Amino acid sequence: MTSLRTILIAGVGAALIGGLAAVAQDREPAERQLLVDLAYALGEAHALRQVCQGPTDQYWRERMMMVSQTEAADAEFDGRMSSAFNRGYAARSAQHPTCSIESRRDELAVVRKGEGLARRLATVERPVKRMGPDDPDAIGENPDSAEGDGAPR
């Protein structure tokens, strides 16, 4: 059970960091909700891990801080994510005040849920504005371009 737990925890961490690093603040409402749901799951995981590892364990809180930093969200949305994390933490702390087989099983389930949310965020496709010299919309935009009028913009 320990090796499965380690693999799942590592998988969620990698999906979180890899999937979220590609974008910052410009999220659609559905993506923002996924982030709030992920924050809640991270709060749950934090409570469930702490109940067995002790109050000094900050593994999932640190992951939540990385999400917050990566998103660079406005204060209102960052507050929503923080509140969701705290609600998830409170819910699982109340449900599992002591370490048990059930708390460990629930931690694995929450980690799987978080991994699924992180993977959904990682697969969000966004249009990328082409900025290279072959971009037809960039003609005249590059001050070094011979095709533009050279005037500052």
C-alpha cells in the first residue's frame, strides 16, 4: 500500500506542476471551478496526510501554495482557492481525527480525485498567438521588419 500511495502522490504532484505551469491568470469559468475543486481536494489530502504524518507535515499545503503562485490569480480568486482548501481540510479533519486504515484509504481516494482534476487542467487547449516572422498578422508589427513602416507603435 505504501508504494501505491507514493506513486499516486508523486503523480498528482507532477500533474499539478506540469499541467498548471503552462497558463496563469486567463482561465475560463469552468477551468476556475476545476482549480477550486482541486484546492478542496488538496485541503482534504492535507488533512488526511497530517493525521498520520503529524502536524508538521506540509506536503499538500506546499503543493497548494505552488498552485496559488503558478496561477498568479487576483486576490478574489486566490481567496476562493484558499477557502476551498480550508473547507476540504476542515471536512476531512472532522471525519478522521486519528490515523486509521480508513483515513489512509480515503487519502488515496482523494489523491486519485486530485490527480484526475490536475490531468483535466493539464489537457486544456488554448489558442496560441503566433509571434514569429511567418505570422501573417505580425507584418508591420515588428519594428525591425522591412515590411513595416518602422514607426514606433
